[in-house]
Amino acid sequence: MELRRIVTPGIGHFAYLIADGGEAAVVDPRRDVDEYLAMARRLGVRVSHVVETHRQEDFVMGSAHLAERTGARIVNGQHELFGHGDLRLSDGDSFRVGGLRIEALHTPGHTPESMCYAVYDEASSGAWGVFTGDALFFGDTGRTDLTDADRTAENAGLLHDAVHEKLAPLGDGARVLPAHGPGSVCGSGMAERPSSTIGAERQYNKVFTLSREAFMRAKEGERIPRPPYFRHMEEINLEGGRPPVRDPDDVALVGVDELAQALEDAMCVDTREPEGFAGGHIRDAFSIWLGGLPVFGGWLAQPDTPIYLVGDRDDDVATAFTHLSRIGIDGVRGALAGGLGAWRASGRPMARSGVIFPRELAERREEMQILDVREADEFASGHIPGARHVYVGHLQERLGGLDLDPQETVAVTCGVGHRAGVAVSILLRAGYSDVRNLLGGMSAWQACELPTEARR
């Protein structure tokens, strides 16, 4: 038996290839499937099954495309939310990959259709491992508010039952193989661990350490932002996903004059680090650092919004395009050839924002408006005294209710400065005249031992 985990950068997504006897199954593939195919070729196996644990919310699934490329059968559950499946399994049904038996377990709670798949081999007395989807992570479970926020606690109860009734009996030695890790917005509090087992999770995962009622209250108290593109992901994944990703190398590199004309009707996304954006940028550009595109691209752009990319270098274009396409943002029309340096050299007008450092902000705190754009739980755990709060993903829609004066200085903070950079660009587009990114964010503020207050 061979097992490989394939990580999707930026969204903490884990897919798996499990192989035995010349056959392989790929579990929860993303839209661009070439990496899975290359891995199967290296192992000398044929992909016979494509397995879905649930209808994913945070990326476009590649099941249909991978099945088309390989002739594999798509395996999922009986629930209608799965959409197409060649092999629709009920709780307790199984299929084989080589000498492995893989048993389906219905584990609702994160979503109503969620399935886990226990793996049995001939050498193990119990389950060798279990693909848990978003039902069980390392140190956490999937969020339970997605299908209906008003039923968060009820769904948490279902998830608690499923974990205890379906996964716990697999045995302490069963490997836990989740669909997400740290960095995913499908849960919170995931542990940075290379691997885990049911036995290890029993020791520290709250779904095991809390009573059913306490677990329900804990999940009901979670405040995890729901990106707007989640709903779009659910819809297109029900329909079988979007068409295959086009070759990133086909993204057109355009000159300064062409870009200037195109931006009259398109969004400009600057993928540089926030310090670079602060020093100089194209007016009205959104600042979304390269590694943040898989999440924040979906907060600011619609699926077919016309987008032009501006970065440090042409080599970043393919990465940016791929990040966006994985969340169904397919409107990238081109990128500025030569990056921002080409625009700068052309002499065309540029804009800039400001930066500020922790001790400077501490000295001038009374004369500045401070905006914290972290998640609610981060803000509650400790923030700069007097700071206003709104999560960066909601900033555009809630800006009018923040009672900020556009003519006065606004200092923006997050964890280290990246999300604040997104917020800075939103405020500049809204007409704010003096916006400054607290470089290093709350991490630097706390390292300087400057005062914070917590919200109880």
C-alpha cells in the first residue's frame, strides 16, 4: 500500500492518493488534476476511483475532470448534495482498491451529506486509517454553521454523535486523514501536526474531551467568517465543477498603455507584499498579497470579474492565476508585463499609502483612528485600546457603520500586516486620504509589550 498527501497552498486543503495492487483512489481532488496524474504515473498505478467526502465549499472540485482523464469511477454517498456519482454508497457499503477494502461511513454535522471512508488492509486487525473529510481534523472538527447558521448547535450535536458512533469504534490506531489543515476557513483551532490517530485525538480534540452539550455550546460560540465564494463553490461543485483550468502560461502579458485602458472596466489586483504596495501602486488597485489570493480573491472578486494582475515579476503570474482559478475566479484577462516596475518607469501617475510602526502608533494613539481587521476571536483575545473592529472580508459592506472620518488618519492592523494591506486598499478606494498599515501588526505590538485590552 502507498499513501500520498497532496497539499493545496493557501487554503490548507489535503487531497490523497492511496494505491494498492496497481490501482489507486484519489480522495477530494481539486480542479487542476495534473499533480495527481503525475503521482500515479510515478507509482506505476491506475486511478480507478475518485472519492468525495462531501461537497467542498472552499475550492472547485476536480472529480469529474479526473474521472474523464482516467476512466475512474466517482465514489460518494446517497445524499442529493453530492450531485453526480458513479458509485453511490450508503452507510456501511464498501468498495475495493487492489487488496484494500474501503468502507463508507455517513458522518453528518459539518454538512448533511458528509461521508468518511475507513481503510482496511489484510495486515491490520482493525481499520488502518480513515479519510475524515471535514468531520474530524487534527485537534478540531469542521464548522457546523455552513448549511444553516441557526442550526449550528444542532448540527454540532449530529457531528459529535457521528464521531463517537462511527469513527471512535475504528480503534485508537486508525490514522486520521482529514481534508483540511491549518489555514483552512472550514474550521478553527486545527493543530500543526504531521499526522494523527483516533487515539491521539481522544486525548486533546474537544469533540472527544467535551460532553455532547458542551461541544454544542463550543461550536455555537465559534465566529468564523464565511467567504461569499463558499456559496458559489457549493453550486458549481453540485453541478460537477467548472471546466478544467486553462494553462496559466496562456495569461496575456500586456503593456502599460493597454493595461491603463483595460482598467477603465476591470479590477486591478496588486499581488506584492503590503510594504511594496504602500511605497507606490496603481491608483484604485486592490492589494492582495500572492499567498492571500486563494482566500481574499474570493472576498473581493466575483467569479467572472475581469481582473488584471500586477506583481513584482512575470514569474508570479502563473501562481496568482492558479490560486484564483482554484476558487472559481476565472476572469483573469491579463497581467502587466514587467510588473509594477514597468508602470513606474513609464511615468504614469501612481498612488501610495502609509505605514506606521508599533512604538510610533503607541505614542500617537490618541490622535489616530485605529481599525483592527482580524477575525472576531482574534480581536476579542487582545487588541489595541480604542480600536474599532470589522473583519477585512466585511469591510467594504460595513464601512459606513464604522464612524471613521475619511479626512483623518486611520491606522490599520491585523496579525502581521497582510490582511491590513487588503483593508488599506479598500479604504483608499473609498476616498480615505491618510491610511497607514501597522507593519508587523499585533504580533509586533505585543512583542514590544505595548498595552492591549480584551473583550470578555
